Amino acid sequence: MLCVSFVRHKGLTLSGAPFGGDFIEFHTAGRILNTFGAHRLYDFQLQDDLTHEFVPDFSLPYVTPPYVAILFSPLGLLPLRLGYLIWILISTALYVGGIILLLRVEDLPRRMTLLICLAFPPFIMLVLVGGQISAIGCFILTLWIYLMRKQRPFLAGAVLGLLLYKPTLVIFIVPALVFGRQFRMLFGFAGVSSLLLLLSISMLGPAGLMRYAAILREFSTLVGLGYTPPTMYVDAATFVRRLFHVDVRYLMILLALPLTYLTRNNPERAIAPTMVFGSYAPVYDLILLVPVLLVTQRSLSRNLLAVLFVASFFTVPIAQVTGLQIITPILAFLCYELCVKPAVHLNALRRSQVTLDHPMTNAKSASEPT
């Protein structure tokens, strides 16, 4: 279908979606940065004018942090179709590269693992066809896990700071690091975060940065009120809002804090609560679960993994009809499996160990006949 869309040379795909999907907004941001300067990145009228060159009467605002536009500056010099093709290749390379990197520390069948990960529906249907940039986050998360396994905490924290290309992705990971007293990792994260903040100020200026913060607040309000398409969000707040028409985003964040504490020894698992209880969890970001599922697959039910895989294929079409994501309850159960169940099991082991070590228990055991 993607190849047919390239051959047709039309602004819309066969499904009626714009050719290139969300890549249009990133390509537009690159063009603005190249031609008009960073101070006009969030000029929505200019964004619309450039977008309408490809798809008339279509609006796709760019609200991603300003430094992300630097990545798309080279692609902004190219025609949209060529830039989109190159981005597909880059996304695939990042995704596959991250999986191969993780296979160096995980004993898994290489070919089958690659095939399953490449076939994960959110990657094909929403990242490649949808023109999204979640492959960047997937690679960053994978490199972070790899460096943690290699006992490189400061460097791992610095890599984690790059995940601020979408700040909502670290909303539970950072508290997990704090609870786990991973201070060297936090120092690395803080260093890269400071550099990105300084880069944003140099691009937009203090006044421009304040205006960008206001744009983010307004966008968050629109998401909370349900003005964004519910078919693209898998978080529990959207699920509840569709059922009961109430905004429970902040309540969900409070509910997730105990889960965050339970992941303090395995902070990569905090990405699961991020998908369920975060304030902004689009379905294409589900590919960030892939590296976590690879390192935890021995402790997870194969049936759960299979259901998650299949549900990710049908969840968007079903949501277009019903307004509800069928994958949200599955993700909630995944949170239990990754966060709650290991803690319960560990506490049970500790209690049994205390019982075995208790002197009265040992004396009783010694007095009993063999």
C-alpha cells in the first residue's frame, strides 16, 4: 500500500489520509528552519501555507520541541516524496539497529526476533506509513537499556536525556530513577536536559520559549478536553473520558506513582505505566514497548504477548467505530505483569526467607523427625 501511494503521485493515499502522514509536519518544520529561521517555527499560519502546497485544506501543526526541527533540516531541503522515502529508511535503520543492539545482551533467536519486531503493527502501520518519529525514541530507549546493562550509568543517563524530544516519555522514568537512587544516571540526564534547554533558548529566545510553553499548555488542554482524535490515543485517561466524559489525566498520574516506585530497580519498565497513565500516549509510541518486552519476555506470558500483538493491529480500526481502544485494558494488565507482580513475588520470597532464618522455626525444624 505504501509503494502504491508513492507511485500514484497524489496528495492523498488510497485510504484518504495525506501522503506522508505526520512526516509532513516535520518536513515543514525543516523547511521553516532553513528558509525563515527558528523564530517562526511555531507560526501556525506559515505552517498551514507550506502544508497546503502538498495537501490543500489540511492542517497539521508542529508542536514538537524546536531542536527536533534541526534533525529535519537536511530533509527539508529535499522534495517531500524523496524526504519521506529517506525518512522511512532512517526509521527502519533506527528500529532494527536498536533491536540488534539489544540482542547483544539478550539470548534470543536473532532472525525470528527481528521478524516479529518488524511485523509489529504499530511500526509498519503508524510509524512507517504514518510518517511518525517514534523510531527515534525506540532507539534511544534501547541504547539506554544497553548502557545500563553494561554498567555505564552516567552515559546511560545522558542518552536518556535525548528522550526529551518528547518530554511526556520521561514523566515516570525520572521518578523511577529518583526512587532507585540512580544519582549518576540522573546527573547525566540533567546535563543533556540543560544543553537542550540552552539550545531551545538560543533558537527561540526567552520570549519565544515562553510562547512555546503557552502553546504546549493549550495543546495539553485540547487533549484533555477530547478535541484531538481519540482513535490515536491508548492511555487510560482517554479511555475513561470516552466512557464517562470526565478529564482524569492528573488522577491517572497520581495512580501511576506507586507503580513508578515499584520499578525503581528496573526503571526501563516505567515505560509501561507511561503508555497507560501518561497524559499523552499516542498509539504509534507503542513501539517503545518493544525493547522492554525483549528484556522481560521470559517473565511474561506468551499468551499476553500474542494478545498484545494482535490487539495492536485491530485497536485503531475498532476505535474508529466504537471510540474505545481495546488495547488499553491489555496495557493495564501488562503494567501489572511488569510492575506489580515482580514486587509481590519478591515480597513473598523475602517473607519465606525470614521464616527460614527465624531461630524458633529452625529449632522446631531440628526437633522434628527426619
